[in-house]
Amino acid sequence: DNQTEQTILNHVKQNFSLAADEVSIKKIEAENLPNGVAQYYVEKKSSYGNIFYNYLIYNNQLYCSGVEKDFGKFLQDTNFLAAKNLTTAQFLQLYRVLSFKRRDINILSAEKISNPSDKIKLYAKQLAPPQLTFEDGGATLIFFGKKVAAEKVERFEIKVSPAYQVIVSNQVLEKTA
């Protein structure tokens, strides 16, 4: 709605020094987001898609991909660790929207792993579908992604501590076949 878009435009101006006439904004009909979460995409005009921000709105709170700790803040505000109220697909989508800056990586779904292309078969023994686990009061998401223009596959691990600190690690896999 107009009020939400104005709130986002105010945030863009305050945090990224971009005026309303310098950006385009659109609401995204996204899959795998929790109920009550709306997604918006803001792009600087004439940036050819290189300067953009994703926004999530939940309970009148705004979360932005351009704000480093907003993914952890979203998880904390939704009481994620105690409620365990997100599926693996939802957690992965939230991470993609708010934190995953790697546009050169295609995340490998369970379907792509179970029916791999010839390039992905070279890594098949090391791959698993995205998986979210809970332990020691925190949570861990592990997923795999393939570089778009290369034959490289990476393993990503996103750990959320009990204090909602988010730690990300990744490694390039070696071919096994």
C-alpha cells in the first residue's frame, strides 16, 4: 500500500541517500515467506539492477537487505529460536532476501540435487538438500549453491546463536566424480 511504500522510501533516503525519484519500488509476490510477511524490491534507476535493496515488512516493522544485522533482528523479533516457527524453505528464503548478496550463485534445491545436471553430478556425493537444524539453543542452515558462470559448487552454513548473532561460512567443494 501507499503508506508502506512511503515508509520504505523514507528508509531508502535516510540510509542510502536516494530520493524517491531516483528509485523504483515494487511489491514482490514471493513464495516461502511466513504468513504476514510482505516483500518489496527497491532499485536505483539507471543502475542496471546493480544497486538494489530487498525489504520485508512484518508487524509494521521494516527489515532491509542493506542493513547488516536485519536478518538476525527479524529472527529475534519473530522469536524464531524459541518458537521454531519457520520451515527450512522459509528460513532459506528469508536469508536469501535479507542477507545473501551472491547473485552469481544459484541455490541447489532438493530437486536439482536428486536430478543433477552433468556439471552438478561431479559433486553429487557431497550434496544434500537445504537443511535447518536446532541445537544448543541456536539453529544452523546448510545449503549448496552453484556458481552461474563456472563449474564450482559451494557449501554454505548459516549459524544463528542463542543471542541471534548470525555467522556465515562457505567453502568451495572439490569434484568427486
